[in-house]
Amino acid sequence: MTDRSNTTQNSQQSEFVSLNEQKGQAPGHLRLAILLLTLLGLSAYLGTVLPVFAPHLQQHYDITNRQLGTLLSCGAMGGLIALPFIGLLVGWLGVQRVVQISLLGTGGGLVLCAIVRHVVLLEASLVIVGTFGGALTIAAISLLVNLYPAWKRRMLAITFSACYVPAIIFPPLAQYMLSLTAPGQQARFALVLHLPFGAVGLVLIGGGLLLGVTRGVDLSSETEETGPLKLRNLLSWSTFLIVFLAGLHAASDSTLYGWMPKFMTGTFPYLPLGTGVVLALYSLGYMIARSLQATLPERVGQRAFLTLSGPLGGLVVLVAIWRGDALMVGLLYPLAGMLWCLEYASLLSEIQFESAAYFSAILAGANLVGAALGIAQLNLAGWIADLTSSLQWAMTPAAAGFIAFGILAALS
């Protein structure tokens, strides 16, 4: 699996080389893009392994399903703090400076996750990671799109697919680390849980410092241009629709991803595919689908991606959770992800590009709505699970969100 991930990552780098050659841009753009993608992928460590640890965290801290939903939503809560201000910060400080600050803050939050032991302190640390991590995602994507403005959908697809390379590696690694701990070995479980947080956090801090010394890269004037963000330019029905649909997609995706390991371990007595492997397959499917999407001409298949991929994926996962056995769920969930992942990059490519601040503000608005809906859905899933004792019903609203996305996109 690692070899396949490295091969795909090499293909992503080849895409960047091709784009640089076509645009005649300096090699510094390529180096900066690769550095950004690497750090952005590492910043996703916590979000990719936390669902694998979730059933064990519930036992470790002796918390209910509703409390587990709150724990899983802490990162999204942090996003609510930062996201309203990203567009303004990019307009004021410049997109590259915001990326650097976000890397330092995300790394610092992960180091705190490695130190704390009480569940409340862990939740507070997760909020910090979510605050700076949400800003990092928006600013880094905005910077990458600014580097290659003529290839907006392609760059979005490349960025999203490359970011899933760590998500293929980390969940099986978390599952393996859990296999080294026996029930009741609280100290060893705490070590397996917390120590990698600190290691990844230190790497991100180092990356933020390294990014600070690359500010001499010959970036285009649009990339580093700062100035006030005019709110009236954001007020349109098309902008509101993009923001809502992107938020709906993100919330449904994060809820299914966060609860899938709990659903599988709580529903089936035996799992032929471990939860970490299933999440890795899901991320691999995402990366493959978006890599293929990136090879298409800019507007080819746009309407089908927006109106059909989400509903088809939502129906597949509904069939899996209601009618499937353990193996069927483990295989159909990644397949569903390969379908609905195509709608997101297509949707964001509809944003009219005016400046880094403008793009960042709309993307931040989408992530803000996604964080708010994600918090609601993650906690709703826990509430439904406690109320009905049915994890199938707990997962259904999130799956239905993808069907609603396609219907709204078709009507608009």
C-alpha cells in the first residue's frame, strides 16, 4: 500500500512539473507546492487516526456515545473560531504568511495533545488543532490555486488527492499500534495514542519555520497581493449556494468517516477488514478518483460530477449500512467515497477567482458551514445511537446529505 501511495505521489509531482513547464513558472513554485502538499497531508494525521481510536477512547475515558460525538467534533469547533477571519487575514497579511502561522499553531496544538491526559484537556487541545488546522487548509489551498490560477479544478483535485496519501498510511498504522496494546493496558494505550501527536506536531512546527525562509520565492503578484476584502463582492446567490453545498458535503463526509469505525465494531462481531484498513481504502479511493478527475479537461463532466456523484455515493453507503455484512460495508464505503468525492473539487472550481483573499473568504465560508453542520451531525449521530440503540439510524442522516447535495445542485 505504501508503494502504491508513493507511486501516486510521484505522479502528482509529475503533474506539477507539467503545469510549471506549460506556464513557464520558476522552479521555486514547484518546490513550494510540494512542501505545502507534504505539510498539509501531515496536518491531517489527527483527523485520520482519531476515528480508529474512537471505540478505545470511549472505553479509556468511560464516556457515552453522545460524549464521543462531542470529542470527535472538537476539531470542527476549532474551525468555527478561525474560519470567519481567514479571508480578512489573507487580505491583510498575505496568504503565505497565514500558512506559516497556521502551521506553527497546528503543530503546537498537536504537541499539547501529546502532553495532556484528561479528556477535557484533550478536547481543548483538539479545538486548538482545529482552529489553526482549519486556517491552514484554507490558506494552503488558496496559495496553491494562486500558483496555478489557469488550472483551478485540476489544482484542487491534485491538492485533495495528494492530501489523502497520509490518510492511506496512518489509519492502518493506528490499527497496528492498537494491536500492540491488550485490554486494560492503559499506560501503553496512552503512549500509543499521544506520542505520535507530538512527533507530527514537531514536524509541522519545523515546516512552518522552513516556510518562513522561503518567502524569497518569486511568487506572482496575485499570490502575494494584500489589500482590503470588499464584502459586497461576496454577496451573491451563487456564492451562498456554493458555500452551503460545500458545507453540506464536508459535514456528511466527516460524520461518516468519524463514526464508521464505531459503527463497524459495534455492529459486527468479526471484521474481515480492520477499521484502519477500511479508512485507508476509503482514502485510497478518494485519491485515485480525484487524480483521474485531475487529468480531465477543466470543464468536462462538470454537471455530472455536481448532480450525480453524490446521490450515487449516498445510495451505495445506505445499502451498505442497512443491508450489508462486515465485508460489504468495508468495500462499499470506499466505493461510495470514490463517487461523492468528485463533487467537491467541481463545486469549488465554480468560485469566480478575483484574488487570494476572495477565494479564501468563500472557501472559509464553506468550511465554516461545514464545521457547523459537522458538529451538529457528529453529535446528532451520537444522540440517535443512544436514543435508538441503532448505529444504522445514526449514520443515515449523513448519507442522505450527499443525496440532498445532488438534488440541490440539479435544481440550481
